[in-house]
Amino acid sequence: MTMSLIQKYNVPGPRYTSYPTVPYWDNASFSTERWLESCKKSFDESNSTEGISLYIHLPFCESLCTFCGCHKRITKRHEVEEPYIDAVLKEWELYCKVFKQKPNIKEIHLGGGTPTFFSSDNLTKLINGIVSRGNIVEGYEFSFEGHPNNTTKEQLQTLYNLGFRRVSFGVQDYNPEVQKAIHRIQSFHDVAKVTLWAKEIGYTSISHDIIYGLPFQKLEHIIDTIEKTKSLLPDRLAFYSYAHVPWIKGSGQRGFKDSDVPKDDVKRMLYEKGKELLLKNDYVEIGMDHFSLKSDSLYKSLNNGSIHRNFMGYSSSKTQMMIGLGISSISDTWYAFAQNEKDIDTYYELLAKDTIPVVKGHILNKEDLIIRKHILNLMCSLSTDLSKDIDTIDFSTSLNELNEFKEDQLIEIDNYKIRVTKKGRPFIRNICMAFDMRLQRNKPERQLFSMTI
């Protein structure tokens, strides 16, 4: 990758875990009634064939990590656990009343925050309460995010007994200076301990999250982190670009100066070196920012065409409907998006009134659905075919922009069939932006997204 390409394409852009992206949701035409109509439609279409996915947001953390862009609440008071579990189960009960029959549960993912903030007893109460109102389908996948510093062997065993087989541990970087800057102090010993516990217990997919572009991060830090990671051989890796957006996230990302954050070609060099080391150690690049061993379900889903991307990132299976439970969670019926109330007290108040706590969202129109399909194709399989939709949507602006990518050898175009080249992979977000008609029509007045490179 040349410096000229980095300078040309390193612009603010979405990560496309959805289309339209959240800043372009049409909240004015959204309502709880329209959202529930969409839920009923999607459930009726897909529950009996695919089942549904659940994302459960567990927002509590004992300390603030300054790299984090997730919605969280910092507290050491564990008495908050039980009321929150009760509220999530109440929300699930309200959704189950909307459905005509028992939901077939294909996926559950516990995200945060720190899911392992919660005790084994409360995690058991949560999962048993969820599955008691549904049926677990064949080939289900339950997964959770664990903090290496506070995940206990008891929690790992408890969640395994409840059906969880995939766990993701947040590593980020092993260098002490970087860890201090992001307020995430954890040793290799702690990461190794929980990883080996998970393997011993029987988890079939163990993942590590690593971030490049963190403050004070240097090439030798990435090399050391990857070397330590490969010694533990996790089944998959998320190798994320640090999204430095303090103007959106506030003081949480102001534990260091902007000048401490690697940029442009320096930042990209960190990724390229990390990628080189991973590929040398039998990892395969999956979509954007993800790597896996060939034995992992993520690689297998790439080969059989079932890989999917949503608000949780890449998934080894697809469901049309994903319900988000808990504060700030986002739901997706394919036809509509909805986000829950972020304030925990208001969330509790809405549930006390038997009200599903969605507060904003977007109903997709025909154009949205078509554009979403093509962006998803590019993000998952690095190719898409416009030919069937060329008479329905005016792609002229998109095709004009794509010509520049073609000239730079980042894509190949053949009779409306678009394929991202190996050289073009680092620019996948930019390529998807060429299809983002809402972004084209309404350029933001201020920077809403992190840089693409």
C-alpha cells in the first residue's frame, strides 16, 4: 500500500455494521407501532426456517477503558446485577407476547460493558430465563465477551454448561505504556490463564480482540502482541483499527493527546505487520479486521457462503431477525432497525409500564434494502452483482466513483459484477461508501465517523 493511496482514501467513513448507518436513520417516520409490525412480519417469515438471534447488552464495568466506544456504566456495586437481569427478562417477555409462537433461538451473544461483571448465579438466571420462553434450534451458537482480569473458571464452566461454546477475550495490546494510556492493565499471564481454562473446559471457538493504532503503540508492540497471541493459538482474532473519535465519545478518549495516536502510513504499517505475522501462522483473513484458523466456524462459513455481518460484527451464521435486549441495544428485523433507551433509569421506567423500550430507529425503504444487500455482499464476500438491480436503482453516481477504484486497481468490474482485489481489501469501507446513497445526498457537517485506514 503506497502512501499516496493512504492519503487519498484515508477519510472518515462508516464500518457498515448496518445500512443505513445510525446517523442516517429516519427517526421522524419511526414509531414503536411500526417497529412491532416489522417484528411480526420478520418473525413470521423466518422463525420456522432460520430461528432468531439475541444480543444482550450487559453494560457494567468496574473501570473505564479509554479506547472503548461502547455504551457502558462504571461501577463496583454488584447489587446492580439482579435488577438489571430482571429488567432484561421483562423486556424479553414483552417481545415474546408479540410473537405468535415460541421463538426458535439460534444465537445468543452477551456483549458489554463486561458480561463477566455478573456472577455465575445471575448469568444462569439470565440464560435460563431467556431459553425458557423459546426453543433452542440445532446448530445454535451461544457466545460471550470476557474480560481476562475478572473472568473466573467458575463463570466459564457455568456458561459452558448453559450451552456457550464461543468466547471472546479483549486483549488490545500487551505493552505496559499502551495499557496505561487506555486504562486497560492486564498481563499476558491473565490472558493465558483464561484462554487455557476455556480450552480445558471444552470451548470450541476462542477469540482474542487486538487493536492497532492505539496511543503510544509502536511496531515492536504489535510484533510482541502477535507473538504472544500465536503462542496461545486462539481460533479466531478480531484485529480492529482504533476508532479515535473523542468529539463523539467525550472525555473517555481524552486520557492522552491526539499526537500520541499513530496516523496514516504509520498506523497502517502496524496492521500490515500484524497481518503478515498472522498469515504466516496459518490464520486466514476474513472480510474486514477478522482472521481465523481453518478449523474455526468463521472460516467454514466464509467457504459455504453463510457468513453474515451485523451490529456484532462478523457471524458464522445468519438470521433475518436479531433482537437486542438491554440498554442501548440495537435490533434488526432486516426491514427495520431499532435502538433501546440508553439511560438505565428510563429503561426501567418504560419496562415498568409494559413498554418495549425502543426510542429510535429506521424503517428501510426499497432502495435501502437493495443498497444494504450490496454493501453486505462486499463486506462479507468482497464481491457483488448489480445487474439484477440496475433497472430499479440509479447507480450512475456509484459507478462513477467506482471507476476511480478501478483505475487504482482496488476493484475489478465486469458487466456490473464488482470484485474487490487483494490490493483493495484495506479500502473496503471506502468502496462501500460509493454505494451509500444517504451519505452521498447528505454529507455530514461535522465528522461522524472514524478514519477508514
